[in-house]
Amino acid sequence: MKFKSGPTIFSIILFICAECTAQINPVVEYPDLFKAVQEGMIFKDQKTFLDCRPLRSPDSIMKSYNEKKNLPGFDLKTFVTDNFDVRLKDTAAIFKHIDKVWNYLTREPEKQDPLSSLIALPHPYIVPGGRFREIYYWDSYFTMLGLKVSGKISMIKNMTDNFAFLIDAYGYVPNGNRTYYLSRSQPPYFSLMVDLLAECAGDSVYLVYLPRLEKEYRFWMEGSDKLNNTNAALEKAVLLDSRSVLNRYCDRLAQPRPESYLQDVSTYRTSGRDESIFRDLRSAAESGWDFSSRWLKDASTLGTIITTEIVPVDLNCLLYHLEITLCKAYTLGDNPEKAADFAKSADERKRNVIKYCWNPDSGYFYDYNFKSGRQTLRGSLAGLYPLFFQIADTEMAMKVKNFLLTRFLLDGGLVTTTFNTGQQWDFPNGWAPLQWIGYVACKNYGFNDVAHEVAVKWTNLNARVFFETGKMLEKYNVADISMPGGGGEYELQDGFGWTNGVFLKLWYEERNRNYIAGHD
């Protein structure tokens, strides 16, 4: 059957629908895209696309479509998948699964068992899942993001109080609540947890946790007042010139990690190094990135690990946030002198992060090796933290965005590094926390289309794997989405606290702001 020239059935539908309700009608809102999808047989059933919910405004989708449709390599099916919820009904199953998993991952407070390595905590908490049967420091912040979407505010407070308890007990937050983790911490996210809780309970929260915030800060800055040209690095503090102090990861022990004893001993024996290698291995565990090309002298061999020589850009951005949080807390507490001290410290750290970690030639932020006096030039998503915390200026951010698009944004989201070493914090793996860092980094500078693409690619990958396996996983292969994430010292884990949290948060932010799983 051929359509005659003049008014067609299609144009009549457009006219009638223009007079209808304000609800979305694909034939009206994106007619050219509608025709392309239907004629291209993107879906077997011609009704399917009509029922798909757009993931952003139709005007924004059409603007993007018109800009991209004639570009080489444009794939219509991918465009539709990135811009429409093609399986909204199925996605409800993920929400239900995560709601059930929150309960499964919850641990109730218990009395201290003198025969157990577990350090008892006074309040309920969420564990990551799988082999990780205790609380983990930086994991917990990203889990909390999802708990907020799920309306579980009391659990956010419980977990924040548990970390406050650990700071009171030890002066810092251990890697996890096990005795064999007491020689190190993890990326310092306590100030971000306080921010999150303040969003729910008000600014008085900053005064409640102020003593713990400062106590943690003193832990990370221990030894900074004793630094000189002879002793340029003490504990976690590093003197980079006569005035500039930044921080590193540095475990207190130079022994094999008990939880990875055989692996560490094997690395030591094949490395040809002395026992100082154990401190570098442990310090990489403190970073949370165990292991990654970031810490390897030759970018490929674990035996060349030199974590303690490196000033990590992400760690110092986190400490910048801790300093500005302390400034805010002391301002609220009517202590302008202390507030000014921390404002000055934050400003100095910001300048030093830019001085030592920004590379104007490549347009990206890198870690800095204070022993060699050079940037490592190892591209990793840690370079997005200056945008996450808005340390970078607009010109820097534009260059970082271009670097991100050309090096890190793949089919399944953001890849952790550009080096394929077989280590789990390297290519081709993507991790939930770094998707959130990348998403917020882009949003902070108005790169909303890039942020949207990150969110959609990652949540699509999470959903696809969930419907294939029934699991939310610890990490994913973002380069070849048909393959699982891999590498590292143990098998791929399911559960998984921070994946659940970031999935919910990204879905809430980008796809369906009306979804809230439940409330206390």
C-alpha cells in the first residue's frame, strides 16, 4: 500500500495529537526519530517504542539526535537505548531485588566476641556482600547514596555513628572492622557521609560530628609538623618543597597482609626487593585501589609497586573536602579563628593539587611521584576528583572532559585506567564509585550530556547483567559488555553494596526521580 502525496495519515495524527493532552506522545514530540526507529525496525513490535519512557526531555533528545544522526558511526539502536527506558517494567525487579538485599546485607550490633577478629560496632550497618562480611570504609559512602534513595535515613545515621565510634576508639577509621585491618585506613569519606546526613537532618549534624572530623584530620596529618629536607615523608604527610605539604597512603606495617598472605609472600619472593614491598602492597590496599597501574613503577608488574612514593590526586582532593567541611563546621560553631585556619589549609591544598597534579599539555590530573619529582602520567579516573570537588577551573574542566571522552568512556561506562595489567583496578574494569565520581564531576561543570551518557551506559550494564545472572556485581567489564569483570586476587563477588547504592542514585538522578523504594 502506497501513501499518496498531500495530507497523510501520519500528518493527520500529528495534527490531532497536537490538540490532545500535555502527556508525552512520541509521534508529536519526536516525529523524525519515531519514523526512523519504526522504519529501521529497531524493535520487533512496532508498539514497543511508543511505550518507552524518555530518559530526559524530548527537546533535549531531539537536539542530540539531529546533531548526531548524520555523523559517521552513528548507531540508531544505541542512541535509543541511551535515551529511552526500553525495559521499565523489568527494571522494577532490580528495585525489588535491592530492597531485599539491603536486609540481607544488614548486620545487627553484637557484643564483642573475644575469639573473633571482628570488631563489634554499636549500631546496625550494611556490608558489601560476598567475601566481604564486615563494614568497609569508602564502600559505605556509596552504599549510603542508595540508602538515601531508598528512604533508609536511620541506617545512614547508624553507619555514620559507627564510623564516629571507630574514630573515637582508634583515632581513625580502619580499612574495615577487623583486627587485621587496624594498621591502615581507606580513602577518607567520613566528611562526605556527614554531608549526606546533613542533607537529611540539617546543618546541626556538622557540630555533632565536628570532634570526629578533626580527629580524623589529625590522623592524616600526623608528622606534618616534623617534615624537613631530611625527612620529607613521615607517616602519611609529604613535604614537596619548603612549604607544600600533601598526603600519601602509608600503612603502618611492612608485613604480608594476613588476608592475602600467600599472594604477598609470592610477590615479595619474585620481586627481588626487600620487605619494604609489603608496606607498598598494604598501602595500595589503604587506597582502595588494590591493585592498579597507578602504583606500579613499570605500569605492569606488581613487584614494582611503589605506593608510598606517590602523592595520589584523589586522596588530596578528599582531604581538601575534609578541610572545607571543618571550616564550615567551625563557622557554624561560631569559631571564626579555627574556621579561618581550615579555610587557609584548604586553599593551600587546592593550589598544591593544581601545582603538582595538573598537566596542561595533556589536559588532565595525574598522581605525583615525590621521589622522582615527576607526575606519573598514568591516566586514571582519580584525575576526575578535582572536578568532583570543584578544584579545577572551567578551562581545566573542558580539557578533562575531552580526555574523558577520548580515553575513558566506553560501551559500559567509565573504565578505571587505560592500562590492561590484569589487576582489578585497571582496564577493562569499571567500578560503581568511580561512575558516581565521573557523573558528578561532569554535572559540576555543566557537561550534562556526558554525565547522562555515563549514567545510562552504567545502569544499562548493571541491568543487563542482573537479568542474565540475577546479581548485582562488585565490578564490571565496561570495554566488552558481553564479558564479566575480572582480575585481582579473588573471584568476582556479588552482593554488592556500592553497586546497589550507585545504581539507585544514578537511576534516581537521571531516569526516574519519582522512584523511592521505601521509607523508615
